[in-house]
Amino acid sequence: MAGNWKMYKTASETTEFFEKFRPLVEKSDHADIVICPPFTNLAAAVAAAKGSRIEIGAQNVFWAKEGAYTGEVSGPMLTALGIQWVIIGHSERRQYFGETDETVLKRTQAALEYGLKPIVCVGEHLQEREAGKTEAVLEAQFAGGIAKLSAEQFAKIVIAYEPVWAIGTGRTATPEIAEEAHRFLRSRAEAVYGKAAADAVRILYGGSVKPDNVKNLMAQPDIDGVLVGGASLDPASFGKIVNF
Ligand code: PGA
């Protein structure tokens, strides 16, 4: 159960969140719990989560170890802070910051090389869904951004299916629509890595997940978890989602 805070909260707001959130998930050992704040709050989040089951993730990582890359942050910088996870290829990064399947692959490979667990995002736009191109888009994103990983690397990633039309819009994919896409992604994984690897990979759903729709989404056989934006900013609502 992962929270993507996007560009919200300061470091002190992060600390306040954890004070309220920690007790709500103290006994929630049915799931891995990950929170991904902005870079500026990662240290505060690691400190505030210390001794709990909550793990901390970043929202992006560059592929080089260090160098003249103004504005970027590397894997070793993140792991040195105690960061365990990283979201890669979120649709907002693809849409506003020129992220492509190729850069998604490079970031994912680097994240793995430096010991981070990548949550790799895929998902179609509304026009693509309406044109009947959902599977073609997912296929292309999987082929370009994921399928070039080795079997050993693939075993360490989490995939997030986030239909762009459902992100921040209040318009969740129905559990059936989400399940269909998840099943398709798992079939692509099986074609490349075999059945055992495809069964084992965790595929998260993201896009307007709320306390009142999480249960039906999680009831789908191919939905293994959720990646939550807006509803992860409030400790009570994210607590309810984790404890669905
Ligand atoms: P949302 O965002 O839950 O606010 O729709 C999900 C995401 O972008 O990860």
C-alpha cells in the first residue's frame, strides 16, 4: 500500500503526518506500507518512520551515480538517507518532464543497481482508452520500459497501473476495468519472464483510490496493492486504505 505525496507537504507537515499515521498502522502487518514524499521531506520521513513498519520512497531517481546533472538526485544519495523505494515513470513525469519508456528503463536499472526497489508506472490516456488502444499502449510501455530488465531485475520491481484519466479526477477505474488491465500486464510479464515470475510480481492500481473504493479494487485477483495520491495526504484516510 503506497502513498505518492507528489509535490505536497513541508518537512514539518511530514513529521505531523507520521505522528498521526503511525498508530493507525501499527498492527497492519498484512501489507508493505510505503510513503513517497518530495525529496525535501525524505530525511524527516525516515526519522519519523524509524522503528515502524512504514518504509519510505522517493518519487524519482537519476541514472548516474553522481556528476554534472543539475537538479537531479542519484540512487546512492537516496539509499544513504535510508530510502528503500522509488516511484519511476509516473504519468505526471511522462507528461510534464519528458519521461519516456527509455528513461524509465534507465532509471529503473539504476535504482536496482543502487539497491532501491522501483515502483514502475504505466497507464493509458483517456483518448487512448476511447480509441480502443489501452492494450497497445500498455504493451508498448511494458516492452520499452520493463521487458528489457533481466529476470533477476524483474523479480525486484513492483508495477503500478495508473490510467491517466483516473488520476486526481475522482474517476476511479471500476474494479473490472482495472482488473482487465492488470491481467493484461501479468500476461505480458508471463510472456517475457514465465508464469512463476508473472504470478509473483506485485501490480498496484492507482487513480482516485479512496477509503470507500479500495476494498472492491483489492478483491480483484490481479490487484495486489494500491498507489494512492490525494487520499494518502491525510493520515486517517490513508490509514483506512491500508487497513481496507
Ligand atoms: P490520485 O493519484 O490517487 O490522487 O488519483 C494517484 C497517483 O497519481 O499516483
